[in-house]
Amino acid sequence: MTKLPRAALPIFSALALAALSLSAFGDYSTYTVDLNKVHPTQMQVGMAAVRIVSQNTYVDSAIGDDAELADFKSQPSGDKKNPLPPRKSLSELSPAQRTRLHDKLAAYLAQNPPEPVRAVRGPDGSIYITDGHHRTTALEVLTLEGAPPLVDSKKAQIRVTIGDSGNYQGRPDDFIDFVSRTGFFTRDVRERFQHKELTASQLVGLLPKTMADMVHSDLPLRSTVGKVFFDLGIKGDPFDDYLEFFIGEQIDCESGSTQGHEFDEATLERTRRAIFGNPDVLAYLRTKESPEPKKAIAEAQIAKAISKYNIIEAERASKGVPDPAPLTCTATKPASEMVEETVNLLRAKKPGPSLNTVEQDNTQKQEHSEPTNETAAEGPGADPKTSFVKPE
């Protein structure tokens, strides 16, 4: 049996499963589901990284060689992995250009559906993704981008793979137990749960309910750590889940990452030093390595990253680049106050962010290769294995 990744699942909702394709392979089945019926399973994402995925994966690919939209496509930099930002932001699209890009995105997504992400089925049959939150939120951002939006929220779909052990239909107690043991929550929320200030059900209830909620659950440091890891060759597979979040918790004061400045050179340099120039953080990083045989891969990645870090530091010294100003750590707020702020943030009604509000960069796209067949289940409680219709 293929082992499912660690996941966290929001509290129940009465949304019907909207599976639009099914393909069995090994211990998994793949479905196509409506994006607005998908639930996230972690409390935060790095929105700067999300916007990069939106731009590079969807917008740039849809524009292609279209000369009329060339100003809105990432510009070449000599490094394919790190293109320059577009000359114009999407907020500068004329009505005609917006319609043109909307149509191109629709055509692109029809021909190139997003790569599958892993998921489980909750007690009421709804879908909860357990990885790929950044890629999935990247598509959600386009349903919130401008007026009219660039992607129709009622037509946006993603593919998910669900393992045989990932079906919690009719098993609410097991569902809650699974979440409380394996889900990712912010440090303050985890501490409250460990101190028995929150029940397992209350813990799960603090998670965002929709992918649109994730847009308002930004952790800038997640984007910064992800960028540093990407540049230095640290990849998530041979490490524990949520690696960037856990490392970020160790260096939150030292990094100083804030919204709009996630990829400033000073922020990146402080973050590089806080991780790869600190033996204690490196030791902590090694505690997040997966068991063998992946442990050896993780060790090789760390060794290579340290080598790259030393080269960067030597080049900075040879060029006389001044060190970034150090930051002074301040006392954190009480956990109860931080949890209350988190809940209020998730419930806040805020407009969707612009895709181009921060400096663009590149985030590595995760790859899956599972095949699917285009069929569909419809109606509340429909069994995707027996009820099929052709998608519109």
C-alpha cells in the first residue's frame, strides 16, 4: 500500500463530491474536481511563491508567442529557472487584452489540466487536498484576478489522486483523529493543542475552509525559505512534509521576511545565513530527513547547498557587498492572542490580491505522471465509481 503523506483536514461541510474523472492505478484513483469544492489541509501558504506559480505555470504558458500579450509574460533573463518579471502587471490589461488572456487561459487549461495533487475524501465525501497547496492556490488566484476574473471560478478544475486508505466517508472520529495526529498547524495552534487548550475537533476547525481562504493565509517567510532552498538545491521529497514551514519557525526573527519583500536580496541573505551559516539550524534540518534510502539523498542535497552557500558568501566578500542589517528578535504574542488573530484573518472578507503585487521569481513545479480518463460523477453523494457523465 502506498503511504499517504501527512495531511490536515478542515471540519465537515455539506458540499457534494464533484468528481469529473476517474482512473485507477495501483493503490490510487484519480479524479477531476471543481476547484471551488476543494478544501485545503494546512493553515498557510507563501503567497509570493503562489503568485510566481500563477505567472510562470499558467499565465506565461497561456500567452505563449502572442505578441499582443507579450508585455504580460515573464521576460527572459538568461536563466530559464529565474525569468524576469513581466513589463506590465495584469492590472494594466485593457478590456480587450483581459478577454484575450481569459480565452487563452481557458484553452490552455482545457488542453493542459493541472498535474494531480494527493487528497483524501472526508466523512461527507468532500475532497481535501493533502499536498500541492501552492500550485492549487495559484489557480485559485486567477479566479480572483481582476474584474472579470481571468479564470471562471465555476469552471476551474484540478485533478486529485486518492489512495485506498484515504477514504473517511462515514468515519468522522477517524477523520478527526487523523487530522490531529498528522496535520500541519501554525506553531501557536500546535502548542495550544499540546497543552489541551484545544480539542482535536477545535484544532481541525481552525483550518481554512476553501482555497480562496488560503489567499488570505499568507506566511511571507514560507516564500523566502522556499526560494533559498530552490536556489541552493534543497528539494522536498527526501525530507519531512512542510519542511519550509518548520525551518521558517526556527529563523523567523533572523530572516525578517515581510509581504512584498520576500525576495529582497537582504531578506534572502539573512535567511541563507540563518540556515546554512548556523550549525544549530543545520542540525535541525537534518532531523527532518526521511529514513533511508532517501536520507542519503537529503544529505547529498545539504552538502551541495552548503557548498553553494559558501560560494555565494565568498563572492559577496570579494565584491565588498555589505552585510544586511541584523534584526532584533522581539517577544512573541501570547498563543491565545495569535490564535484569535488567525481565526479573524480566515474569516475576514478581503478582495483577492493582484498577481503582480510582488517581485516575480520562479518556483519549481512539482511533477506527477498518473493517467486519467475524462468521466464524471454528479449529484450529492454520487459514487464516482458508478455514476459518470461526459464533462461539458
